[in-house]
Amino acid sequence: MTFYSCFDSQGKVIARCQTHEEIQVLRRMGRPISQVLEMKKEEAVVCSLTGSPSDFNEDF
């Protein structure tokens, strides 16, 4: 399973997403996403253990 971290222009994590479609939804909602990076496997494990990536997104 691949997860992505979305960052604003100042390098702050805005959201963590599982699909590119989720990222596009956030962009359409007006979130200032300037960079998207694939999470390392050891980082992504935390997402799968704590719930869905949308748990990190207050907008979903």
C-alpha cells in the first residue's frame, strides 16, 4: 500500500493520502498543496496501523 504526504509551500504537512484521486480532491477543495512525496514504507506503516489516511485529513 502506498501513501503520500502533501506539503504546503513552506514544507508543512497538510495531509496524508492513499491515492492521487484523494490529492486531486484536496486541490479542488482549495488546499494549497505545492509538493507531494511518496512516504517510505516505514512511515506508511503508521498510517495503516492507525486507520485510514483520511484520519489525518480534517476535510474528509
